[in-house]
Amino acid sequence: VQLQASGGGLVQAGDSLRLSCVVSRLTTRTNVMAWFRQAPGKEREFVSRITWREGKKDYADSVKGRFTISRDAALKTVYLQMSGLKPEDTAVYYCGTGPVVGTTPDVFDVWGQGTLVTVSS
């Protein structure tokens, strides 16, 4: 299984951006798709997750109301629509997949390469 993340870029505070993550194939070990982010000098932190089967979603408190996760099973793609971006959202965003829900990186088996999001003030 491989993940390919894309969509990052340089935006201004208040702008929107949509990240995409394509998974090469769906298996029982790709039941949960998640987005994490890692800012310079900080640990990787949970942003959002979604399950393929039920479409159950979860968000970190820091992004609730601003970010929306969605999936398209036909395209094997998960999206992260980010609105109202803030400078503190600046980070490398990683998509990960795993068999069970969780909010820590160790729960997810496979990771994409990361896409950089930079929000200027």
C-alpha cells in the first residue's frame, strides 16, 4: 500500500486549501485514513481521520469548524478541506492509514510523503 499526498502551498491567513491523499489500494489494513501535521521542532500531531466504510470523522480541537475531511472511495482519495487558515497551521501535512482508529502516529502503518502548507500572516 502506498499513499500520495498533494495540495500544499503558500497561502495567506484566512485563505483555504484542499489537500488530497490517494491510496494505491484498499485493504482491511487501510480502514482508517488520517491527516497529521508536523511543524518545525514539534512532534507530529493528529489533525483529522475518517473511516472508509462508515465515513466516521474526527477532528483535533484546534481545527474543528475550519477543516473538513471527506473521502471518495471510487477514486481511493481522501481530502482535507482547510478553511480559515492561520499561521499556526503551518506544517508538513502527512496522510496515514491503518486498521483501527486512533490519534497517535503509531496507530497508522503507512504514510505518505507529506505536503508543506505555509500560512503567512
